[in-house]
Amino acid sequence: MCRTALTLGLTGLALLHAGPAATWLPAVRRRLPGLAGVGDAGHVALTFDDGPDPGSTPRFLAELDRLGCRATFFVVGATLARHPDLGRRIVAEGHEVAVHGWRHRNALLTRPGRVTGEIARAADLVAAVTGAEPVWYRPPYGVLSAETLTAARRRGLRPVLWTTWGKDWTRSADPVSVLATLAPGLRGGATVLLHDCDHTSAPGAWRSALGALPGLVARCRDLGLRVGPLAEHGVR
């Protein structure tokens, strides 16, 4: 497993990177809760990665509208370039659009310099399509490198990961399994990670996340928690 020391210029703190986020995110939560997405105790941030996709994203928008919820969509630049109208619709319906890179690549497996250009290109496209400057950057696979952190900072983006995920990308996932996986981390201040398409998931896996949304929102509201985008999350 590759280990790369990362220096966060914004905080002056060092974070040890240990490969996939599944292995090192607990350390992030302890040392840098803001990077993990810990926010206000009365709020849960709902986030979606990998879109937009005309076959699935509109279904999420319709369900979120029915539930009266707003969310943050981390879009892939190359995909947004093919479906700009869908990016504009996301914003028109009250949601937030953030940057997930230009292509869904692991930063540690990409030649030096490419990630810097791709982050800027994706951010510029989001701004051009939606009319709003993006605020947040989430790296594909949750993999941060010194270059991604520097590139995000130069473009005025704030890196953020997540505190709980539904593992909705697997072939065996269903709404029940997604909710069960999310449950231990579903508390005030949480940032939830789901996917609104299957570009990097098992075919049709997005249906498990879509089906879990009503139960997820209901559980949060039963706990007295508001559900919304990162813009309303008060990330420290």
C-alpha cells in the first residue's frame, strides 16, 4: 500500500495518506474533521458523486423534490460537458454543483501535472454551465495527493470527503443494505456519500441509492436533523 505524506497549507497540519479512503478516513475524522465533512450538529449533508447522467440523475432530482430536500452533486467534468443542460437543471432546482475532477481517475496513478489542469478545467466548466463558482472538490476514490490539494487551493476549491457512505456502488447493494451501511454514521454533522449514476459502479447500482433516499431522509428527520447540501452544513 502506498503511503504519501500530505501537507495541508490551509491548516499547517500534516496528514498521512494510506491509499483508499476506506482505510484512512477514520484518521481524517479524528485529525481534520473539516476535511472529512463534519458539520453542524443539527444537520446532515447529502452528497452524490459521479454524475450527471440523463438516465439516472433526473430520477434523483425528482425524488429529492418529492422529499423536499436539497443536496450537493459532485460532477465529473467530461460528463458535464456532454450534458450541460442537466447541470443547469441541478442548480435550477436548488441543488449545489461541486467538482469531482475532469475524469474519474486515481490521482496517485496519474502523471504529474495532469490533475492540476483537470481540476481547473472541471471547475471552469461548472462555473460556465451553472453560473456559479464551485466551492467544493472531492477527489475520485477519496484519494488526495499533494498535487490535488495544491491544485484545489489554487482554484479556490475546498477539499471535502465524507463521514459515512452507503456502499451503493456494488452489484449486491439494495436500498436495505445501503441504509444499514449508512446507519452507524448517520448522526448530526454527518456528510453522506451516495452515487447518482453507475459510471464507476455496477450497472444499475444507482437504483439502490435512489431507493434508500426516503428511508434516509425519514431517519434523519426522526432524529430531529435537517438534510441539505454542503453549503448549509457549516463544515468546520
